[in-house]
Amino acid sequence: MPVRMPTQLVGEAAMAGPKFDISRFKRRSADADQYERQLRRLTSSGIDVASIEEAVRGALRALVDGAGRAFVIYGEPQSGKTEMMICLTAKLLDEGHQFIVHLLNDSVDLLGQNLGRFKSSGLAPAARNFSEILDPAIKLTGQSHVVFCKKNGSDLRKLLEKLHSIDNIIVIDDEADFASPNSNVNSGERTRINDLISKIIGKKGHYIGVTATPARLDLNNTFDNDSKLWVNFPPHLNYTGQDVFFPLDGGPDYIRTLLPDSGSDPKYPRQALFGFLVNAAYLNLYVHPNVEKNYSILVHTSGKKADHKTDWGIMHDALTALVKQFPSQAFESYTKYIWSLSSKRFPDADPDRITHWILREITRHAIIILNSERDWKDNSQAATHPSSLFTIIIGGNIVSRGVTLNNLLAMFFTRDVKHKIQQDTYIQRARMFGSRGAYLKFFELTIPQSLYLDWHRCFVFHRLALAAIKEGLGSLVWLGDQRIQAVSNSSIDRSTVDLDKGEMSFAIFKFDPKLVEMCGTGSSLERIESLSEALGPGAFPDYLRRYITRTSKGSADVAVHPPMDISNYADGPDINKEQITRRRGFIGRTQIEKVPNTIHHLFILHNAEKNARLFYKFSGSIQFIKNNANDT
């Protein structure tokens, strides 16, 4: 039994101890260490945070005081932007920003997933769904808030009504090029979503768009974002993206299976399935035999539900034949193909063992169709984190954006269009990007050859366009050709954007008279190498040099023109001689025709102060689309 002290002694003991002081418990200015805590959380899990730190530093630099300041953080598809946004939010809270709104695509399940990740991160205050703050009894002033809202007209309107008295809101817009741009930009009106977001930002708020495909935000002048403030979120060390899957030099580091352009035969998706089974078997038997892992294949042939049903039928029939070993002719044919592929692909392995293992474990498969919001709600976890040994994912638009497919081992991609490919859409469809490094050489992409080449050019054009902005080299120029367009035409603000063949320019450097001789010595390809070495990657990006070299049949396709002095050009509102910029460009037909039948043209232009820029012009079928709104 507990000892009961005399009442007098209890009182004396209490008086002898520490005294209660309410001031010790009142909120004091907390140490601004949320950002550091988030970094520690990630590093303790073995996650490299260098890319996150670089992006957050860049965002803080860009987030200067001013009315309606807006910019974009751009990175690669599936490169870990959610963790970056958690860390950015933590840093903004540390800096004293009190109201941060996160916008997401109009998906209840996606909202729940992202909200859950923010809450589990330990961020304070805990992130909340906008519906949690709508009650009139909840007062928003005097404390910090992190609020999530879908890009849905009804939800945004309710949030706006609640925020009517709040200033200095920071809006972080995930997948910012989706729904947020104003597709009515040329009619003088705003789309509903764009208008509501603009009102939430208000006159004193800030807008941070986050996306892997920022062209539409630039060409649309969405919320007057300034491309000079854009921030690069570089991929982490384990990321595999465009440099791996669409290399300019050398062969691929993965299994690339190119189909004939008329490859509609059902044998092709069936063979892709068998290749997936063989690779998954080899990994489990020979690479990590003590740790069984589930893998998935994505089958993306169309955005139509009827086509998804056809895809399901092909997968189901093939798997059923292997499970039931009937019809016997199909079973023998499929099993022989699996055995032969195992023998050819992995000569160090026993094809009998791989084939036996597949047939023994083949009942542990799942076929998941994702072609609607309901499908995604019911099956997203099984698709993004496969719970079956062999997971087959069939989908279209629902898996084309904002979906990370962990342990994706194969992709069968045949979704083409009759007319022009929209660059930003196809970049988002590269679901094979991500952390594939641990099993990259076993990853298989099956795709028609012409579609692969179109997709490859999409990324080449995208990379060329971003090369300048990464180094702060000047305004963006977005490229397209007779097969590829940068963005939807309705999204382009034609009051500030030139849709004409043009030129790209890079960082200013000091003009050296020796460059005159360099531009006239040796073959054109030799001149390019000399200029690249002399000017450095800022003034002559390495990616441009590689692109020219890779796409040229020889020196006849390349012209390095003599340097030009622009000091005698007529003054006017469209030319800035100090910055060596002119709205309509410097390179015209007269200069190009001096070297006929040449594709790539390089010019060095300098002013009276001997400052210079390198200009590049493509005289083939490529179209350059430039936004002049941010030109100086």
C-alpha cells in the first residue's frame, strides 16, 4: 500500500520544491530548425539530400519580397519532388511564413497520399485538408497553417472564401502545368481554376509551381511567373531518367526492344510479358536469392477503356495458359519461348531452373486495370507498391502523371498519336524514370521504333530548352518540329510569344580576337570542339555540343560563322546591345544562305564593349517558340 504522508508534511514538501510559473509554458519563439529536422529524417533513412538542399536554397533566393512574385521549380519525372516540397515547406515555416497552400491534381486518393506523407514527416503544424479549416469557429490568424486542396473549382472556391482576410499566402502547386495555366489566355478571360488560384494568391502572395514539364507555364505566362527566377531541382544520385533511357551517346544501359511500326500483333505484348517474367525470375533466383521481391510491368497502349480490356485479355489468356497448362499447344509454345529467352538473355543461368520457377510461382500474379479515379482509389497501393510477385498494370491517362511505380521492371508502351506529339504530355508518360539503378540492366522497355525516336526527340528538345535556364543563361526557347509540339496551342499566350523559327543564345563572355581565327580554322566539327573548350559550358553548353555532333552526318551539316559586331545595328525598342538580345533575333536568311544546305549554324555576336554571346540556329524543320515577356 502507498504510504500516506501527513497533510502538513505534504504542504511543506510542496513548498520546498520548485514553484509553478505559467510564463515557462507560454509559447516562445521556437528555434527555426524544422528544415534541419526534415533533412535528418531523410539522411537517417539513407536518402541523399544534396538535390533537395540545392532546390530549397534556390527557392529561397527566388522568393523575394514583392507583389505577386511567381516562379517554377522544375525537375525530372518521378525524381522525389514530394520530399523536396516537404523540406521546402519546413524551411518556409522556419522563415516565418504562416500560411502555405499546397495544390494537387483533382484526385481524392492522390490528396490522401500526399497529405499522409506530409503528416508522417513530423512537420509542425500538421498538414490539413482544406475542409478541416472551413468551420466558422476556426480562426486562421495568429498561427501557422499548411493546407492541402485539390485543383477542383468547388474546393478552391470554398478555400478562397475562408482565406478572404489572409495576406502573404504561399501557394505551392504540384504538377503545376496541369489545370493551373489559363487556356483562355488569348480571349482575355480566365479559366475557372486559373482564376480561383490567382485570387488565392492575391496581390501579396507568392506562387511556386512544381513540375517536370514547365514549358506550358512559361508560354502561358501562368500567374506572370518569371523564368529568370526558375529553380532547378536536380535528380538524386540513384535516379535514372532521360540520360539513361534516351541517351545521345552510346547504347542503352537497359534492355530496349524496338518493335516494327505496325506492331499491333498481340504476340508483342505477350512477348513483353514473358520477358518480364524471365527478368523477375532471374533477379529473385540469382541477384537477390535470399530476399524475394515483387515486380511489375506497365502496359500502356491507349487512353481508351475498350483498348485496356483488350490488353487485359491478352495478358489474362497468356497467364491462364501457363497456370492451367492448357491449351496444350499454347502452353508448349509459351513455355518454349520463356526457356529460349532465358537461355539467350542470361547465359550464366540455368534456363530449366528459371522456367520451372516461373511455372511454379505463376499463380502469384495480379492484373490491375487503372483507367478511372475509382480504379485508382481501389488499386493504387497494389500498383505503386506491388504486393503480388508478378504485377501487371494496365492503364492510360491515370498513370501518365504524378504516379510513382516502385519496382517497375518493364514497360510496354505503344501509345501513339496520328498527328503531333505534345512534348509535355509524353515527357510525363515516361513512367520508367525513377530509382531503377539497382536493377536497371534488367529493365525492359518495349516500344515501336518510330515512337521511340519521337520520344527521344521530345527529351532532346526539352533538354536543350532548359540548358540555358539552368545556368541563368537567358530566356527559354522551346523547340518543336513537324511531329512534335512543345505544348497545346490554346495555352500559348500569343501576345508575348513568338511562334517562328528562331535561335538560342547562352551566357555572355568576353570576346577574344583569337576567336576570329578559331572560327575559320579546321573542319566545322573541329571548330565546335575548339569553341567548346575555349568558351566553357556556360557560354557553350556541353549538351548543345553533343546534340550537334550526334545529329550531324559530318562537317557539311555544321557551319561556324565568322564573329559579328552588333555595335552598328540600329537602335530600337526591340534590341538591347548591352545584353546582346533582340526580340526578333539576330540571325536571318541572309546569314544562313551564305552556307546553303547546312543544318546547324553557330554565330558569335559581340558589342562595342567586347562582350559576346554564342548563338545557335537550326535551319531544318525545327520550330522555336520563345516567350519575350521576361526579356530585358
